[in-house]
Amino acid sequence: MTPITTKWAAVTEIPRPATAATTTLRGLMNTRVVTTSPDTSIAAAAAMMAAENVGSVVVMQGSFLGGILTERDVVRAAASGQDLSASQVSAWMTPDPHAASPDTSVEDAAQIMFLNGFRHLPIAQDGRVCGVVSLRDLFAARIRRPRVAEPAKSAGQAPPDKLG
């Protein structure tokens, strides 16, 4: 059996803001991007995802974003009955995927992902991949965001739903 090696993309580290409330992808994205090439087998790409505990691999064509392969793509390939060690990533990946910039708001990224059915969104700046954000990342940011305090109720005042 051939040993599996993980390739990490040469991505630019972008400084993260020191604020607690993350409003853009810059402070939220994962800058450790697992990459592969279009000619990698589905089996090898799936092994990379499992080894690195990620739900997607970014498919690079040279230094440019060529596609993305996700867990769902691997499941589709497995369900097809094809030999996963012979099937190439290029046959199952999403080619030329949408990408967002590090300055995209969390809300805009969530909308892009929701409207297009994505669970993973590559982040690119100046034509180079610099991170990936997942739905889980977006949910975590929303949960951590401080909530606006509710207005104080006057003593003896019934809650609005109890008035009548």
C-alpha cells in the first residue's frame, strides 16, 4: 500500500484582527488548506481528508484554484461503484468553485453558501488561495458573537405576550 502524504498549500498568512466579534472571514477562515491535484485518486484524496480531519480538499492547478472536492463528492463517487483508487479527483470535484475574499462578511459568506448548497468555501486574495471556511466555522462565529441585551422590564409589567 502506498503511504499517504498530505500537501499543504503555500498560502499567505493574513493577520487576524484582535477583536472578539468576527464579522469578516479574515478572522474566521482556516489558513491550513489541504490541497491536491486533479489527477489524484479519490481514494487518496479521501485518505487525506480523513488524516487531516477536514471535509474538503482544494484542488490546485499550479498555483491557481482549479476546484474543490468535498465529502459529499467522495460519497457520490463511492455510490457510483467505480474503483476509487482509479477514479481521479477531476471527475468528481466541483470545478472553478465560487471563492470569497478574506474581507467578505460572515453574513455574505453564509448567503453564498446557502444559496448554492455549499458546505465549504475557498477564500482567495489576489488570485491565491489563502484559506477555507466551512458552515461549521460560520455557525461557531454566530454562536460566539455577543448578543444584544434585551431591554429591562419594569417591575410589575407583564411580558408583551401576556398583555391582552
